[in-house]
Amino acid sequence: MLNFSVSNLFFATATEADKAPLVLTGVLLTLAIIYITSKLGGELSRLVNLPPVLGELVGGVIVGVSALNLVVFPETSEASTSQIMNFLQFFTPMNPEFLSEVFASQSEVISVLAELGVVVLLFEIGLESDLRELKSVGYQAAIVAVVGVVAPFALGTVGLIYFFHFPTIPAIFAGAALTATSIGITSKVLSELGYLKAKEGQIIVGAAVIDDVLGIIVLAVVASLAKTGEVNLTQVILLIVSASAFLIGSILLGKFFNQSFMAIADKLKTRGNLVIPAFTFALLMAFLANVIHLEAILGAFAAGLVLDETDKRKELDKQVIPIADVIVPVFFVTVGARVDLSVLNPLIPENRAGLAIASFLIVVAIIGKVITGWAVFGQPNINRLAIGIGMIPRGEVGLVFAGIGSTSGVLSKPLEAAIIIMVILTTFLAPPLLKLVLKKPETGVPTTDNSVKELASTK
Amino acid sequence: MLNFSVSNLFFATATEADKAPLVLTGVLLTLAIIYITSKLGGELSRLVNLPPVLGELVGGVIVGVSALNLVVFPETSEASTSQIMNFLQFFTPMNPEFLSEVFASQSEVISVLAELGVVVLLFEIGLESDLRELKSVGYQAAIVAVVGVVAPFALGTVGLIYFFHFPTIPAIFAGAALTATSIGITSKVLSELGYLKAKEGQIIVGAAVIDDVLGIIVLAVVASLAKTGEVNLTQVILLIVSASAFLIGSILLGKFFNQSFMAIADKLKTRGNLVIPAFTFALLMAFLANVIHLEAILGAFAAGLVLDETDKRKELDKQVIPIADVIVPVFFVTVGARVDLSVLNPLIPENRAGLAIASFLIVVAIIGKVITGWAVFGQPNINRLAIGIGMIPRGEVGLVFAGIGSTSGVLSKPLEAAIIIMVILTTFLAPPLLKLVLKKPETGVPTTDNSVKELASTK
């Protein structure tokens, strides 16, 4: 063993004992590349007057599996195609199996950091949201969410059966993949445009949270339908009950927990006396949401909403901002990096069927969400188009549908590719469109480039 | 496949497809436990007038492998002994192999987060250190470092040969394990006591950095000696040259890079315009240090030193503090959690030989470092005892020696256990001792409870 463990010091071939430092080296370099990408992308995007997050996503595509192969993941790429792994090989030669292990571990760490990134993002969005404002638009958000789930689901399923002659189960599966808005992307764009606290912003965020929960319930229904041909009602009801209990419970808990939180933060005298209790709460809520089969981000959002009510909010906001600054880009850049643009290439014959279906799904995905703005009642001066467009970006949940549908054999290859294309395009289309419609003066909200930082400092 | 992927939604046994969400769930819960531990430990430690970091370490021991088995790692524990994994089993039953995989991935993520934690800590320590002050005590630091490497190495090796009749190679190996001070623990304690910027603090930090490099060189020499019976001079010289080039190069680079950094930070208009370039620089320097077989933390420290010279330092300090607050505790708590106190149990007969050797090693480890204070020249009013005590805590490098020595068969079981006990006790002894001697009035520096936060805000 010794000659292996020690050999690393002498630039010879590395093995098992050297794994931990190599994984760390890979993570350090990957994070540096992610940061450079996010800043270059964000700044260039801003220069051409688009939301920075779009640049981070596009930058991610460039460093990802579609182009430079710097930030890639085992799901799509061999270890030998990762340029970071090849770079490490230059300093520490590794045999193929060991290289794969280091690559897998490094990718796992980056994936979890990305997940923690979106958890922190939603915690911050929760902190910036105003529970009273959100309650006051609660009914509107619920209607937007329900219309935004039912419309694309119905249009998509029926269209796939009638126009493309798909069997019912795959059509329902693909229709279901059209339902859930990506809270992360849409809320980040709203925040960058300074619209998060506007009525439109709060309706969109509230609706996105609700339709995320609806999407998870739809997934459970559709998946059990695909599996056994019938719906397991008990489990679906259990999911609905636990989801409702979680959301309502966390809001009710809010009042009580605020007091305890303040008391704890006041008593603590060591460093991190405010941010550590806040993060502990956010992590526990994210854990709870995850464990009852909701998403971690819903827990983090709820935690942010609860803590938004405390007197310490301003100070907490200020401390959360730099933390979000260093962890959130990992999420956006890796979302871009995972996108495989090759499914869009019409020169590959197998892609053509998928592209035709994708065009249909995209139209349905956009129409099905844009109309939701007109479902809002009692708000005469609201920017209905902005609400509809804000709901367009699909994300994680859509890809989860595609993944489960694909491994289960329910979805054909073209249909799976079509869903992925739909997720990609809706995600990339929404930020510029949102910026465009929110520039209109009738919204009555300033349209200058308000960053979250400015918002936080003027709070 | 479908029935497995989907089954997770219905609380049935989980498999491969469900790994990512389970790993995330485990990480979320582990982080929450780490935060609660660090705050409870830190606050209790402060209440009894000890440095908070000692409480974080002790808290780590309590939640770790020695007691509660909440935060444990595959190197010492089976997946089934992890209470977090058992808790997850309650919600999502897993078969033993799958449980091991989830446990391994989750532990890997926490380990890398801990490494990133100490990288951020050393970056912050670098930012708080003053390059000019460090240069002005450079010679003193070098002498403290050299004496602190030579004395324990010589005393330890000779003592093991004469008193314990060990063969030369194991004795040299164990002597070498006595050399390197843990920068992380000692600098954190200094920072908590408000002594980091004092002359004593800067000498200790400078000496710890230098003896870390010396320790790595000693490791290379000793390991090649153990392997082939002779020293590979070319490789050792290569290591010395690259280490020197790195440290001197990064200081020279400082002046040039300061300008570029300021120019970049000024041009960027999106969020994180200051902290992201700073972290990118720190990560790249940490990567560089790691890749030339130094330690990542040396690169991060150098990056902090360089950026300390910029006009943006104050603003950067403020933003780095909350980031350090959420990531650094992962390092200290896991350091404690990895400590296996069972080696200290004298009721186990096999431990007794180790305990006798350990007592000797601890005495040598303390004396060998405490005398370094009296090697400082030209500083009449300096607290020599504080400098010596500040150098006492051994850490990572000592454990690396124990690990390599054990897997290579050079170290016998009692000798390996003795090294581990020495690392544990020096680490836990130094913080209270340092607090004690730094209370003495002759240092001329305020001894009130200055936290880093207060230092940063009054800078």
C-alpha cells in the first residue's frame, strides 16, 4: 500500500488512498469555473439588457455537455470526456476505473452544492417575500396555479392523442410534464427585475409554489396510473394531506416560531448568532419537506417566509445575500451545463420526430400558462401578460417526469426528447420575455435595474 | 425499473433512482445537526470562559463516532451505525448495499464541505492578517517554525529509540508526525481571542504556515525513506522549489493582482461583484496549492493575504464573515466527530501500550513547541509562552502521517494510536491554555472578548 499512498507525492499514478484530495482538487477547479462562467454570463447578459440569470444559464450550456465539457455529470458523460478530469490527469495520472470514481464523487458534490444553492435561493426569496402580501393575493395565486396546471395538462394530453395519435398513458404523462413552473428561475428573474415585491411578483411566486405542489401530486397520480393502470388513492390522499399540512402548518407555526427565533438569536453571543439559527431552521424545513416527498425548496421557502416576519429580517437579509451569491450560481450554471443541445439538431434524423412534437408542446406550454394571467380577478390594474409569462419556465419537475417516463418505458425516445426541449426553451424564453413585458409603464412599478441588493438595503 | 423509481413516492423500498434525493435529505439533516452542535458547543464554551471553537470540537466529539453516532464517516463506521441513516430508513426503507451507497455519498459531500470550510477559514484569516506585519515578523516566524519542527522531531525520534526501543524508521515516522501545527485551530482561537492582529498572533500564524510546508516536505522525505530505505532527492527538491515558488510568487503577484482585482470588481454590476471574484481567486489559489502537492488551505491563505491589500478589503471582510459563519463550523464539528475516544480507554488492554507511548509523545509535543517562543529574538516585550502554546495544536498533517504509517505497515498499532491520542490532546489542550496565557496583562493588548466580527467592524 505504501508505494501507492506515497506515490502521489511523486507524481506517479494515483490510487484509492489519494481519492479525497483529488476529489477536493476537482471540486475547487469546478467551482472556480462555475464562478467565472456565472460572472461572465451574467455581466454580458446585463450589457445587452437581459436578466443576468439568463447569461448564467447560457454560460452553463457553454461550459457543459453541449460544448466545452468542463462541467459535466456521469448521467450524460464518461469520466474521460470531462476536461477537468483530463486536466487533473495531467498532474496525477489515474487509471480509468479510479478516474471514474473521482469523477463520480466530484460530480456528486457539485450536484448537492447545486441543490443547496436552490435551497438557499428559495430561502432568500422567502425572506424577500411578504407573507401578508402573499396572503392578500392568495386566492389569485391559487387560481393562477390551478389554471396553469389544468390548461397545459388538458391541451397537451388531448393534442398528443388527437394530432400525434399517442396512446392515452404516454399522452397523460407528457401532459403532466407540462404542469409545474420552475420557481427558482422565475423568482430569480423577478428579483433581478425588482418585481419580486410587486403584486405581480407575489402572485407568480405564490402560484409557482402551489403549482409545484400540484405537480408533485400529479406526478404521483400519473406514475401510479402508468405502473398499475389505476390510481392508488390512499397514497395520493396521504400526499395531499401532508403537503397541505406542511404549507399551512409552517405558516401557522410562523407566529410562534418568530418569538423563539428572536429569543434564541438574542441570547447567542458567538459568531453567526443570527445566520446559523436561521439556516438551521431553513435546513430542517427543507429536510422535512424532502422527507414527506415534497421538494426541499418548498421547505426553504416556507422558512424564509416565516423569518421574514421577525424584527431581525433586515440584518438577516444582509447576511444571507453574500451566502446566496456564492452558492446560487452553482445551481444556475449546472442547470445550463446539464442541457444537451444535441437533441435540438435537426440534421440528426432521429431528432426530427421529437422536434415536431416539441414544437407542439412548447406552444401548449406557453399558451397554457400565459392565459393564467386572465384568470386573476379583482385586480384591475394588474399586468396580466407578465403573470402569464412569469409562469412559463418549466424546470426540475418537468425533467423528473421525462426521467421517470423514460426509465419506466412509458415515454418513447422522441416524446422524451420533446419534453426536454420544451423544458429548455421555456426556461430560456421566459427571462427575456418577462423583462420585455415588465418594461411597460402601466405596471406602476419602477422599471430600472433594481438588484436584490438595492432592494435589501432600502428595505 | 418503473416500480422502483416510482415506489419512493409510496414509501416502499428505495433503489438506485432515488439516490440523489436521499443523499440530499441526509446532507440537509447532517448540516442542521452540525449547526445545532456548533452553536450549543460554542455558546456553552463561551459561558465557561473558553474559546467557542473548543466547544465546537467537543460538540463534534459528542455527535460523532465516540458517542451519538449522528455525524460519522465510512472510514470508521458502517452505514448501519449512522443514526442519520437509520432515521432516513424510517421514511424510506433501503437494502444494506443501497444504504451503504447513500451513506458513502452523503459522507463524501460533508467531507468536502468541511474541506471547503477550512479553505474559507484560512481565506478569512488571510484577509484579517496584515502582509506588512507578517513580513516584519517574518524572520521570527521562520525561526519559530524551524525550532518547532526540529525540536519535537529530534526529541520524539531519539526518545522512542532510547526509552521505547523502537527501530529507527518507525521512530523517525512518529517523530515526523509531531512536527506540523494545525493552522486552522490555532488561528481560529487567536481570532476569537482578538489576538490575530497582535505581534504574537502574526508570528504564530506565519510560523504555522511555514511549518505546514516543512511538515509536507518532511512527510515526503520520511515516506520515501520508509519506502526505499533512501531519500529521493530530486523529488524532495522539486517539492521545496514549488512550495517556495508558490509562497513567494503569490506575495509578489499580490501587488500586480490587486490592481486587476479592483478593476474587475469595479466593472461588475451584477450581484456578487466583489465576493465572486474574490472567491474565484481563493479557489484557484487553493486548487494550485493542492495540485502542486501543498495543501489547499495554504493557497486560500495566500489569496486572503493578497486581497487584504486592496481598498475593497473592508467591504469584502463584511461579506466573507457570514459565508465563513455557515461553512467553517462544518470543519470544526467534523474534526471532533472523527475523533474516536475509544483509543483513550485504559480498560482495553491493547490501549495501554499506546497510552504509555502517547504520554511521552504529548510531553514532547508540548515541550517541543513551547520552547519555540524563546527562539524569538529582538522582541523584548513579547509573550513568549503564548507563542509556544499557540503552536501546540497538531492536526490534519499529524493524522495524515498516522494514516500513511498505518497502511504502509511502518507504524505498529500502539504507535499509531499514540500519534492519534497526541493529535487529539494537543488540539483540545491548546485553546484553553492559550486563553489562559493571553489573559496576562504584560502583552499590552486588550484581553476582552473580541470576536472577529467586532474586529472587522472596527477595522
